[in-house]
Amino acid sequence: MKHLSFLLLLLFGHLSFGQVLFSGKVIQSEGKGVAGAAVRITGRPGLLTTDASGAFQATLSTGTYDIRISHVGFSTLRQAISVSGTSTRVFLLQEDVSLLNEVAVRERLDRSVRPLADVQGTYLLSGRKSEAIPVAQTDANLAEKNIRQVFAKVPGAFAYDMDGSGNQVNLATRGLDPHRSWEYNIRANGVLTNSDMYGYPASHYSVPMEAVERVELVRGNASLQYGAQFGGMLNYVLKQADTSRAFSYETMNTAGSFGLQSTFHRVSGKTGRLLYNVYYQRRTSDGYRRNSRSVSEAQFASLRFQVSQRLMLTAELGRSTYRYQIPGPLTDSLFAADPRQATRSRNYFSPDIYIPSLRAEWAVSPRTTIQATLSAVLGSRNSVTFEGFANQPDTINRATGQYKNRQVDRDQFHSYTLEIRGLHRYGIGRVPAILAAGIQLMNNDLHRRQAGKGTTGTDYDLTLTGPFARDLHLRTKNVAFFAENLFQLTSRLHVTAGVRVESGTTKSTGYLAYYDPKGIPNQFDHHFPLFSLNGQYRLREHIRLYGGWSQAYRPVVYKDIIPNNILEKANPDTKDARGHNAELGISGTAADNRLTFDINLFELVCRNRLGSQVITENGQSYIYKTNIGDSRTRGVEAYAEYAFVQQKHSRVSLFSATSLMDGKYLSGRVTDGTEKNRDITGNTIESVPRWMSRNGLQVSWYGFSATLQYSYVSETFADPLNTIKPTANGAKGIVPAYGLWDLNMGYRFGGRFTLRAGISNAGNKSYFTKRPTMYPGPGVWSSDGRAIQVSVGLRL
């Protein structure tokens, strides 16, 4: 650790030259620092924000500047400053006495989605496509995590329904796989939640939306700072502690259709240097379909201690668990007859995940910040199921008077991550620069016990009556170094170059009862460099052109190389998937801040896409897991919102978030279910809708708000062969297009009470989003019909 600290100090402690570092501190009349004050310096793009002590800093050329400092509750300060050498200035803000009378604090009326700041903590996001979604101010069904409503203003956000409403967020962009959002580096308060990046990269940790302040979504062009994922980063930023009092309380309670009952409670406050934040959530639902009951709970506790003005320590522990009764897949004929019916009554799925973390944030100097986070993903993922296609009934055997034995699968996660990262401001000649760099260490043990012989019962019972057919440990050790450097070539033009280097090994030990272990590789090495280049040019203060290119990497994981049964084999030389993201766009605000927009072109290329082929040898056929080919998705992502009325207490706006995608296979061969492999060159990538469009009308007036939204998703294919006619078991065929209406309203009164109501899928459209090939089983999975939710909230 001493050597690591020494290297970090060398990395971030080098001398700058040719630039003047101007430091400032904003205080109030009592001498206390003013945190969160907005600082704007003429001639310098972007907005600065003071830290917890009221400090800020900027690299400037010698000269005279006008500075403007503002904060709610204070009079705006404007004055001229002269910069000739490295210096520190103190700025005094005067309290605005006109605001000292009793006031009702209301949420801001502008609920547009904005890009993240160019510098976000220790991350560089200049030149990238990013979105900050103000969840706490969004009219949406938060209790059930309705993705199309929460991500309404994110073009290209594809929502996949599979685990029952409210249990998980299954999200994809740019034609990627939405299963558990596993194409993303998923975080909560910046802490990694993916279960095992190289064994099973999904995230089963589910944050209640009532606890979320905003969701940060960064597309793949910034992923090198987080990980190697094609998708990018998805970060759930939780509501922070109330710093104005020692104790505050918040609750939100929801009831609705299909037996929905949800309760959320949060307490927070500040005492001395200690901030605390604790929540509890529980939700139950009978489910839209029969035999689809779910129960979920979530707990979280955070303690933040301000050791000094430069050092902050944070300890957090989060837990997420749910149990979902899986109603089983349907065939197309069953879905047409009754989308609410079930084909299973004995299937269950239940993850139970803990996320502990310790973090230290150290402002080494006005130029340098270092952050160290030690975190873990601990817990289990359990299921007990009768497996079979939708047209295979799960019935009692007349001869035995019992059901068939179910299959038991049990995973145990033990994943540990240490991430040390820093940000340093310096200069090269007269060019200001910012370096963000760090190191990430992972040590994971994924214990997979699957295909065990379970009971013939009907309840959630993980008891075994026979051994597991698969009992494996996947142990991974990985180290990654990443660095990105932003060069402010002019006050308008920024260029950022980045690199990420990973080196690691995953070792597999254990047994497969149905397969010779010599035919399976037991070690997977990951050694790769990735590079990126991004740029940004500000046409005006609030309008920017951005674009760039970044490589991505998707490793061979468990499901790609471990045979599921005796009919499968794996290619020991299967290659990891590689590719890149590229984008070019324009974003900003115009028309006196009435128009908000972000429009971009993109390309995502994935080479060595993983899949399967049918191989026949000596008259015997088997499924061969290997690389099937290359794919490319190109398209347009467009978001625009215009406020026809924008006054102090009222706002009326129209928005549209629309994407056009063309996802094609550049090469590849896959099985057609017989003894043949077919060429899929030119075929459309499965689950990639050509059109997705969400459009809405939003109205805000004092404490009242409402959103009327229409969502449209065009038809998709379910398999690489682009099968059109549905098969008898529902596993393949077109996924039809669908359009949905949603209405959500809210009213705040008395400064403490909140009332919300919503109708999801107001037209009661019968639809489904995907035909999965793995969990929860191939076939049709009905999405929810018309549902009504009512919520009552209180703040004390």
C-alpha cells in the first residue's frame, strides 16, 4: 500500500507550468464556507461549484476577469478580479434578507434531462453523450420502477420486462442485450454492483426508485473510466442526507392494481461533522399474471464523517432482496387467448445481495483530489424451477400422484473491488489540462451450483433430493489501470485522450456430471489495452458539439463456455468480443432556455460475437458454443423538449425522445435447429427495434404536475435467423410492435404532503418486449396491462 500511495503521489503531484492557478473561497457573514455556490468566470467555459468548505479553483491566463457567484438565499455577487500569479481570494456572500421570511420551498419546474458536467467528481465527461435523469422530480410509477416512464427522455432506452414489475431494471441502448442491464458498468452512489465482471456480469442489486435523486447514464464512449463495457455506465445517485437539521423523516406509500402495496421510509440528518442517511423499503404484488406474486425488500445505511476540510470518510451498506414466483412462458396462441394466464405455478427466483463499501475522499490540494473505494458484492442468487418450453405442461403424474422433481440452482457471490482514482489539474505551456487516472483491483469467487434435483413440492424449497450436476468455482483476479487527459486547447475546444489496460485471470474448478472436464478450458486470461479519443467544441455558452471514438471489450463468461447439458460442447479457443463505440452530436439549450436538445449519430461494432453452431461428426450432431460472427448497429438518438410556458410557478412543455437504429450482422453462422448452420450475414440483430419513440406533454403549476406520455416500439426479431412465423413453443418469431399511453400526476401541498396518482398502459394494450433464450425461459412473457397506482408521501 505504501508503494501504491507513493506512485499516486508521483502521478498527481507533478508540477504545472505556464498557467496561473486561481483559488477562491466563498463564505457567509459568519465566516462559514458556502457549499454548492455557482461560480462563473467570463472567458472560461462551464460553471464551477464550490465544495463542502466553499472552495473552488480554476486555471486561468494572466488578465482581468469578471466573476459572478450565486447561491439560493444569498444576493448574487459580481466583481472584477485581476489574475497575475497563483493566488487565493475570499468572496463574501450577503444573505438575501428578502428570503428570510417563512417560505415554501418547491421543487424546480424544469425537469429536462441534461448532460453531466464536463468534470464530474474524479471523472472526465467532456465530449461524451451523458444524461442526468431527475428521478425525484419525475412523474412516474416509481414503486414498480417503470422503465419507460423513468427513462422517458432517454432516446434509445430499451426496456425489457422479465422479473415482474419493480424487481429489476433491465435496460439496453444501441442494440445491446438488456438482460439485467449487464452491458453496463452498474453503480449505486458510484459503488460497483455488478455481481462478477468476468463470471456473470449481471447486477442483481436493485435500488428502490423512491430513494433515488437522479440516474446518471453515460454511453460507451466514457466507459474506459468505469470499465470495458460496450454499454457504458449506469449510476443510481441516492438522495443525500438533510444537512439543515439533526433529524428529518420522509415516507412514500403506494397502493395499486394487481395487489400492489409498497412502503418506503427514510431518515437522515446532520449532527456535528457526521451525516447519516438510512432507508427501508418493502413492496408486495400479486402480479399482472396469475402465479406471479413477488415480495421485495431493500435497506440502506450511510455514514459520512467530515474529518477535516480536505478529508471525508464514508461507510455504506445496502441490501436488496426479492422473491418472484415465475408464471412461466406462453405460446403465441396462449398469449392471444389470455395474456394473464400462467403455465407454471412451482417456479421461483430469489436473489439476496449485500453491497458494503468504505470510501475516502481527499482534497490533496486545490489542484488534486484522490478517491479510494473498497467495496464488495456478497450474497446469493437462488431458483427452483420446472424447466421446459411453453407448450410443455407441468402436471401431476397419474402413476405417482406427484409433480416431477424441480431443478435447483444456487449461486454465491464473493466479489471484492478496490478502486483508487484521482483528478489533477495542471498546464502544458499555455494549455490548461486535467488528468483523471487510477487503478482498479478485483478479487472474485463465484460459486455456481446448478441443475440439482429438487423436490416435487409447490412452494419455494431449495432442498435437494439429488446432487448438483454442475458445481463450479469461478475465481477471478484482475487489475486495471486507466487514464484520461483533457486538453483545453482553447476556451471553446476540449480534446480528451484515454487508455485502459486490464490484466487478469479467471480459473474454473469443480465438476460437470454430464461432461468430461478435459473438454472445458479451466483458465481464461484477460489481457487487453483499450483506447479512446473524444472532443468537444462550444458553439455558444450553452450549446456544444461533441464526438469521439472508444474501444470496448466483452469477455467470454460462464454461459459462453460451460455446456448446459450433454448435447453441448464448447470451443476452448473461443475469443473475447471486442469492438468500439463512435458518436457525433450536438446538445444544449436555446430560445431563452425554453428548448433543450441532444441529437447524435452513433455506431457500435461488436466483433467475435458469441453464440452457437450445430456440428455433425460421424452422424452425431451437437451444439457448439463459439464465436458466431461480427455485428454493427448504427443510428440516430434524438431528444428535444420545448417549454411553451415557462414562468416562475408554471411550465408547459412537449418532449420527444426518439431513436432510429439499424443493427445488422456483418458476418456469422448459427444453427437453424437441425444439423445445418446458416449464414446470417445481413440479418437484423435480435431485439433491436428500428424505431423507438416516447413523446409527452408535461404541465407544472405551483405544486401540481402531470405527464401524459405515448411510447412506441417497432417490431423486433427474436433470433439471428430472423424467424418471422412464431414457432409452436413461442421461442422464436416476430415480437410485434406496440404503443402505450401513460398518465402520471402529482400534487404537493403544505410543504410536507405529496399525493401521486398514475395510470400505466391506459389503453390496456396486450404486448410483450422480448422472447428470451435463457432465464426466465424461451417463449412469450406478457408485460403488464392497465394498472392504477396511488401514492401518499410525507416529509417531516
